[in-house]
Amino acid sequence: EIVMTQSPATLSVSPGERAILSCWASQSVSSNLAWYQQKPGQAPRLLIYGASTRATGIPARFSGSGSGTEFTLTISSLQSEDFAVYYCQQYNNWPRTFGQGTKVEIK
Amino acid sequence: EVQLLESGGGLVQPGGSLRLSCAASRFTFSNYAMNWVRQAPGKGLEWVSTISGSGGSTYYTDSVKGRFTISRDNSKNTLYLQMNSLRAEDTAVYYCAKGGIVVVAATFYWGQGTLVTVSS
């Protein structure tokens, strides 16, 4: 099983600042990596797939990069609606696995 | 916009069974892989199972193999998860999620989830 590790567990950021979230895979997942956003009481929402492709309707302030085992989600200028938990997921191997999540909170 | 509506959750005793359903609309259901993903209270996301568009290929996480069965009825645009021999650790919100045309794809859209509670 591929283990996905996210860092940091919690990120405190002021509105308008940039946030950088990291995700590592225990072995290569090529570019088969997705990022999801989840707000309290809501279902997850796909942000990024293929490591760097924004999903439909996702603002340009969200960007993804990386391949192989190291990935990054960058939120260029945090808006109030961006404070949430973010998960990475690999879909290269079975079982599909998620990281434990990074909570982005207001500083 | 894609719509996914789960149903069938509830309270069940350990060792019991439950069948979840997910009614899909506003896309060509038979063309897409479908997934079940769960989230235990206060915890992260856990992939449970995937089924190909035709239903010919299925995949499971180890902890549910032999207990859960994923299936689909493309004539009814409905996804199912039959859950048998339920355990306390299966307690979670279960999300139905639309995948891609191929199984090697992210989960593009998610339903709102249905809560399964396994307790005596």
C-alpha cells in the first residue's frame, strides 16, 4: 500500500497570504495525484487532478505541482472561503490512498 | 451539474447488513467508474471500493474484502454497496463519488454522503 504523508498537519495563514501544502508518496505515483478540499459538514470537492490540472470551476489561485513522490498545492492568495481541510490522494495503485489532511486555518 | 444522492444509511448492530444506494443523474452513468469513499467521525477520508463503467471490474480496500460488494445497475443509473458482517469500525459517512471514464482517475464529483452507524 502506498502511504501518503501530508505536511504540515495545520497551517495558520492570514487572508491574502500564500499557502503551500506538501504531500509525499511512499513510492512513485507518477502524476496520478489529486487534491481535495473539505469544509466542515460538507462533502470533499476536487481541486486538482493529474497533479497539476485544475478541476472545472476551480479558481486560478489554486495550483498543483510535482510528480513521482513529491507534490505541492499552492493557494496564491487565501480567501475566506479557502479555510478548510485539504487532502491529497494517489490513484496510481490499488488501494487508492489519501493523506491524513492539512487543516488551513485563519491566523 | 452532476447529481449523486446516497441513501440507505442508518443504525445497524454489529454483524448486521446494510445496502447503500446512490442515484446518479445529469451525466451518462454507464460511461464512468464509480467509487465509495468513507469518513469515520472526526477522521480523514478512506477509499472503500471502485467499479468500472461496465461493472466488469471491481476493486476493494483490504478491510472490506469479502464483506462488502459494489455493484451498479446502468439501466437505473444507480450504484450500490452491499455491506455484510458490519463492524464498529465501519461506522462512517459513506460518499458515492463519480470517477473518470477509466478507473485510473480522480473522484470528480461527490454526493453529500449517508451515515452508517454500527453499534449495539
